[in-house]
Amino acid sequence: MNFKDKFSREERRVSTEDPAMSDQLADYLIEWLPPSKEIVIACIGTDRSTGDSFGPLVGSMLHDQLLDTFHIYGTLEEPLHALNLKERLSDIHHSHVNPYILAVDACLGKSSSVGSVVLGKGSLNPGSALKKDLPPVGQIHISGMVNVSGFMEHVVLQNTRLHVVMQMAAKVAAAIQMTEAKRRKTSMETRPFQAFTAARPVIHKRIQ
């Protein structure tokens, strides 16, 4: 869990109050995700805490969509959390060749930022505020600000409103689904041209 409200790396911030949030986030993801890389979505968190269930909720919503090109890890049924994170990351790197990882996790921030979603470049550090020795995750990350930071974070997370987390998770999952659909469409549109180019006969000029 990344509790930082200020990010030192480049970021894009959207709000769940904005009706166009999913479209905006999808546009940012299309811009940032490399077109030729294998994409892994690592949804971090646990279903044992309402606030910390943001990541697994996103994972479960995406898993139900049966995406074609994105690989989803971390769901309500099989969460990706502090106790198994190192082992699961190792499995990911064994299963995928040089994957590009988008990490999804909940965070706490200022009261004015609750309900915001931050897309940031660089990895996030799960459990850093709780002094947990966990590896950084992702080349880019999505952090959902589910509640206010500053005091007894475990209690705050456990008492976070489920409605806030569900609404945020649904919009983030929709954005990722839109991103995957746009990437798939672009790939299908370019494939016939690539096939035609590859099939063109090579014409050798006769040397006079």
C-alpha cells in the first residue's frame, strides 16, 4: 500500500466525481503503455480490509471480462498481498517474458483527495508506511485514494466506506477495459497492412 499523497514522478490525476473519468484514464493509459510489450495488471490488496480491497476488486472486475491481451493478477478470490507478493511477482516474471507491469493499489491521502485516482510513472512501494519489507511493483501504477491518512491507517482502512471503494474500482476497471479494447482494435487494424507489406514481392533492379 502506498500512502503518499504527493508523488515525485510524473502523474495524471482524475476524480470519480467526473462522469468522464474512465475515458480520461483510458486515454492516459493508451498514451503511457508501450504498444509492443506484454501487459500485466498487478492488483494489490486484501479482501480483509474494506479500504485495501480496492486492488482485488479491480482485479475481480477485470477477470470477469476475460480480457484478451492484459494478464490480471490479484482478485478477491486470489488476492495479491503482503504475505505472497514476493512469490507471486517471481511467478509473474517466470510466466511472462519481460512484462510491463501496471500496479493497482489503494492509498490514503488528504481529505480533499479522497475519491481521486492517480496514474503515476514508476513503481509503487506496497506497505512502505507500515515498515513492511516488500518489493516495489510496476513500471507505472494506479493509486486509488480511498480515505484520509495521518493516524492509525489500519483502522482507517478497515472503516472505509465500501461504496467509495466500489465506485472507484468500477471506474478504474472500466478504464482498463477500454484501454485493452482500443489496443486490440489498433493491433487488428495494423495487422492487415503488415501482412500486405510482408507479402509484397521484392523487385530487384537490373544493374546496367
